[in-house]
Amino acid sequence: MYPALLVDVTIFVLALWVGFEVISKVPATLHTPLMSAANSIHGIVLAGAMLIAVTANNAVGYVIAFIAAAFAAANVVGGYVVTGRMLKMFKRRPAVPPAGAAAPAVTAAANGSSQKGHNA
Amino acid sequence: MSTFDWVIQLIYVFSASCFVLGLHLMNNPASARRGNQVSTSGMIIAVAATLAIIIHGHLISGTGWAVMIAGALLGAGAGLYSARTVQMTAMPQLVSMFNAVGGGAAALVGVHDYMSAGARVSSTTTVTTLLDVIIGAVTFSGSLIAAGKLQGVINSAPVTFPGARIVNILLAAVALGLGAYLIASPSTVLLTVVIVAALAFGVSMVMPIGGADMPVVISLLNAFTGTAVAMAGFVIGNWALIIAGALVGASGGILTKLMADAMNRSIRNIIVGGFGTGDAVAAVAGPAGDVHAIAADDAAIQLAYASKVIIVPGYGLAAAQAQHEVAALADLLESRGIEVSYAIHPVAGRMPGHMNVLLAEANVPYPQLKEMDEINPEFARADVALVIGANDVTNPAARRPGTAISGMPILNVDQAKSIIVIKRSMGHGYAGIDNELYVDPKTSMYFADAKKALAEMTSAVKTLVA
């Protein structure tokens, strides 16, 4: 009875468990990039959309192939680019640490006022 | 199976491994970027392998090539443009749109397969084809509505009418019932009816859900998209699609559960319930007891002479787009040697983890962003807890039984030595109950828009310490 389907179902179920296992370790801080990354991964449907173009042989088929390819390509390209853009913003410390940069300014301001005090 | 098929299958398995590894690397902000790169490589390899299949088979017509390449280029351009230009506050809409197109593409794979199969003998593949079409269509229309609500194009308040639930059940019954009938007797006309019913169900499922429940809805639709893609994998017999779809389904499922728990709602309750206040701040009478309102100068004194400040950003901060203002205030306080950290509730913002992205964009270093369980013990040591546009998640009433939010996980803001709340009015959060925190003698209320209030506080602190 349908051994190919059985293999597919097995792969699906095991992949679900792998997914639960891997994703439950992602910290809440990264949940938005995670969802966006998951989004780009389901862009793999592009492979399916491309295969439609192979078997399409009438106008309806070509329209479906066109829309599916456009949808899937938008999904996969947009997903990866925006995920990358978000992850780039997560920094341990900003390039110019605000604490270090601002501290001298405060000291300078304090010196300035004390000098003013002397002058007065 | 030819050698070529073997190689292609192994390449797909390799791609799927890249996806798993990519997700695994996202368990830490430091390695997450590499994770995205690994995942991207897997995707490029999978697409290349698919191209190899097409070329190897010599089956595709010239028109087929033209249609495929034109479609892919158009889509890629649109995706690239929106990904480059989107505002971080608009992230939930974009993710919703990607869910929509992903689900739509999966549904189309099923539709095409059904139509080109003709008189098919195997009914088991038809089951997965129809599931693919139905789930994909529901995801497509549902995600479009969710994106519209988030963007404000569609009323974000729950839109409902008498008998809405019956219409919902009816549509689901039509889609599933006719779908089952189609397995036995193929018909393109009836397939169209199934698609229309599934699309309508997607609309009627999301329309009654309010803006405040959006984090759950997006996560759920994400899980749907993954499932639809996995079904598309069953249809075309492609393991890469099955594995990728299952991974996304799992991710969406976990996030849905986390979000629902953090909001103290069951998933069924959100889908069937159709309440949630949306964006509007209801002007209702405040809780009994004295509310202590303060000005920027008073807040500045408390903040400037604290040694530990915990900032609690909520939905109101995201709505006012005040992430840069809060980061500026935090920088100023840090420059005075004050320890500043952010307490992020799981449902802060409009999608899971949204607040972290907004603050990361404002250059807040991620070690300062603390999850609920990590920060809760620290409130007792904080001199000031600065609550910005967060409501229900700070309400101590959640610890007592018998309230609308009983049992909901909250931030222990009330344990701080003093509390400043920035809020536009005494309006209720989405749970619709009074917040006991606001009448706590330790609490001062600063009534203003978050963006304006934070700018005022920052300049007041500057004046004070100058």
C-alpha cells in the first residue's frame, strides 16, 4: 500500500520533531527574525512552482506557473534579505558605545560649568 | 532510480540539512547571522538542483522557460524591494505578506497538479493535493486580511456580525466536504468552488480577530503556510519541500503556543472568540484609588538619581514608534553610570519578538534586552521601573484568582522601589480591566504620547544634570 506516501509521511513527522527540538531553543529575543527565517525557508515552494512550468501546456497552466513563480520568488528573496537586515541590527555593543562616547561629553560640560564658576 | 535522481535527492537532503542547521544557529544572537547565511546557501543549492532537473529532463517548452523566468524575476524584484525598504515597525505586515504569497504558491502547485492529473487513479495523492489547495488558500486570504489589519487598511478592531460563526463553520464544511467528494470524482468546476470557499474561510476566520491578538494570528498563519508547503511537497514528491514545510509548521506551532500562553488565551478562544480591543484606547473611568500624576521634571529627578532602572516597553511604545527616544534616554542614564535594562514581555509589540527588533534597530545592545523570567527577580533591586505603553502585562491582579487575567505571566513591576508609567490615558488594556499598578502609592503616572513623553524626560534629565 503506497510505500512512497509512507516514506513521505515518515519524513514529515520526523522533520516536525526536529523542528520542535531546534526551534524551542531559540531565545524570545530572536523570535521575529526566527519567524522571518522560517518564512524564507518555506520559500522552497519555489522549487514546486518551477516544476509547474515544466508540465504546463495550456494558457491556464502558464498563468498558474507565472503567478506561483512570482509568489514563491518574492517569498524566498524577500524573506532572506529582510531576515539578514534584522539580524545585522542585533549587536552586543553599538559600534560607537554610547556610554563611552557620552561620558567625556558630560565631563566636558561639568568642567565648562566649573570654569564658568571660576570666572564669575 | 537513475544516478541523476539519486544525486538530486541527496542534494535536496543536503539543502534540508542546511535549513535545520540555519535554524539551530539562531539559538544565539551572535551566531544567528551565520544561520541565515547557511539557510540561504541551502536554498540556492535547492533551486539550482531544481533547475538541473528541468534541464536534464528536456521537457520544458520555450514558453515554459519564459513564464518561469519572468515570474521569478518579477517576484524576486518585488520581494527584494519590500525587504530593503520596510520599516521595522511594519515587520509584522511584511511577514504576513510573505505568509500569503508562500501559501498562495503552495495552493497553486496543488491546483496545477490536480488539473493536469486528469483521470488519476491514486486517491491518496489527491488527498494531499486537496489539503495543499485548501490550507494554502486559507493561508493566502487570511494572511492578506491580517496584513491589511496590521497596516490599518482594514479595520483592526474585531469585525463580526450575528451568525458569523455559523458562516465560518459552513464555509469550512463546504471546503472540506466538497474536497472529500472531489477525491472520488474529479471536477475542475467543483475545485473552483472549494478554492473560493477556502479563500472566504480565510477572510472570515481573521476578520473577527482584534489587533491585540495579531501576534497569535501571524504565528498561526505561519504554521499554516508551513503545512501547506509540506503538502505541496507530498504532491510533487519532493523531500526538501516536506522537510522545510514541517520545520516552518513546527516553528509556527511553537510560537502560536507561546503567544497564546503569554496572553492567557487558548488558541481556540482567539479563533472562535473574536474579541480583543485593537488599536483604539477606550476612554473608560480609571480604577478606584488615587492616581498620582507627575510632570517631566519629577520623573527626571527619579531617573537621574537612580542606580538601577528597568524599562518596560509595551505595545504603546511600538504604536508611538518611540524606540529611538527610549534608547536616547537610556543612553543618557547609562552615561551617568546608571544600570539600565529592558524587560521584554513575550507579547510586547505586534508579533513574537517584535519589541527586540525595534530596540535593536535603535542600537540597544541585545544583552540589555531581558526576557521575562530573567528580569523578574531583578525588579526588587530596581530603583525605578519605567513602564512605557504596557498595561495588562504589568497588572499585579494576574497573581490573584478570579480576574480576567488571572494566571497570565506578568512582569513584577510592582516590586520596584518606584514606578513611572507613561500612558496616554487611564484607558484599559485589551483585557478590559483596571490596572492595580496605577493606584499603587509607589506609582507615578505621566500622561502623554510615549514619543513626546520620552523626549521631554530626556531633556529634563539633561537640564537637571547640566
